Amino acid sequence: MSKPSAADTLWDNFKQIFIAVILAIVIKTSIVEAYKIPSQSMEDTLLVGDFLLANKFVYGARLPLVNWRLPALGEPEPGDIVIFIFPRDGETKYIKRCVAGPGDTVLVKNKILSVNGVEFEMPEHGKFNDTTVSGEPIIQPRMSGGLDSRDNFGPFVVPDRCYFMMGDNRDNSYDSRFWGVVPFDLILGEAILVHWSWDDSIYPSPNVSVTDPLSVPRMFIYNAVHFFEKVRWGRLFNLIS
């Protein structure tokens, strides 16, 4: 048997890399996607710096390029933590807890959430924190300018094929109380697992500047030195609930 030529070897390697890239794209766009928590709205269930894996298949995966949606295995249920496209701009990815679905009546009275007349149980790691990180009081009137507010909202009936989302950090969450419901077509997937968690608050990374060529290696060295302190080891591979 003759030895494969350099061209044959190069072609075989190219085919393997091409197939791997295609599979990675299909998996990312249709089955599982990574997501980073950017804000405090889901504390203490999810923390800033948590990296998640989301199941996109359960709510109907979208095929790459053609953007066709496969049949869903189910729809968001109250209690699910959902990743979706922000309805106001059609592109930013948000993550909140679904608290009510189509036809449900939502009422918030003195901070307490009720759905269909029954108090919605506070998530295990949810909280009320009526101040900012710096300790200042928070005032978040509803954007419509009506009588509803963060602490007193509704009653509101969720429209068909739509879902009402709230953050577990109830006093510090920009959610459906302010900008409305999420249509099913904007829902991407259900958060299932924290696969990595990086705490930049105890040893904040140095700033990177395009005018300072040494800022990038300085940042890498700094994070390498504090690597073991900044990783939240106890959160790795935790299931999300």
C-alpha cells in the first residue's frame, strides 16, 4: 500500500477540522449554549461571573443558517430559569426565572408575588435587597409611568404564548414588571448547569488599555497569581434550580 501524499494528508485533516467545526456550530446553535452571568439580578441563585450551559433543545432548537425551529419538547414552566432575547431590542440575551405562563394572573403586593391567587414560593437562594451595592436606596418606578411599581404590580393577565419573567434578586432586577412579557419565539433555552465560576470582586483584574501594550500580559499574570482565590470551586458543575 502506497504512502498517502502530503496533499491527501492535508485534505483528510481539513475534512476532519471542517466536520468538527460544523458539529460545534450545530451543537451551539441547536442543542447546548454557554452563557455568562453579567449582572446581580439572579443573586444568590446565580452570581456575576457564573458560566452556564443552557439546554436549547427542550424549547425547540433552531437549525443554523435556515433558522427553522424544531418541535419543542415542552414550554417554560413557572420556576424554570430561562435564557431569552430581550423583547425591547431583539438581540440582548437575558436570563430570568419564569414565574407565570399564558393565562396566568400575576400580582405583586408589597413585594410578595402571587400567581392565580396563590403566593409564589420564593426561590431557595432568592432575596430582597432594597439597596444598591454601595448601600443606596433603590427606586424603580415602572416605565409606563402608571401606578404599578417594582413592589406593587398588577393584577396582570399574561397573554397567550407569552411568559412573565422575574429575577431572584427581586429588588434589583429589571424584568417583566418594567418591560413586559416574553413571547415564546424569543425564548432560547433553559439554564441547566454552572460549569465555571469566576469571582472578580475580591481581586479585581487590572484594566486593559489599547494605549498600554503591557496591560494585557499584566492582566494575565495578575489573574494567574490569584487564580485559585478567584475561582468559586464550590460552584463548578452545580445543577441550577
